[in-house]
Amino acid sequence: MDDTLRYALVVAVMGLAAVGAYLYWQRQKNATADEAERRRMQRKRQTENKNDKSASRPAARPAGFGRR
């Protein structure tokens, strides 16, 4: 009986360790994906800022503008 309980305890501990390792792996994978998404959004914002700056330049004036 003692051997059976020891075996059950070892199996339970191994199972908990496997579940813990899997959850840790998932969390790390999600953190990596979140970091990649954050970098992608940062690049997108930088590109949008560049486009906004170039779009805000004054337009060329038509010929004869301001002359009388």
C-alpha cells in the first residue's frame, strides 16, 4: 500500500509540474506576441506621424496669388 501511495504522489507531482510548465510556456509565448504587436503598432504610429507631417505642408499657391 505504501508503494502505491508513493507512486500516486509522484504521478500527481509530475502532472502538476507539467501543467505549471505548460502555463509558463503559454504566458511567455503571449508576452512575446504582445511585444511584437507593441513594436508593430509603434512603427505604424511613427509612419502615420511622418505622413501627417508631410501632409501638413502648405500647399503650393496658384499663379498670381496675392498680386493685384
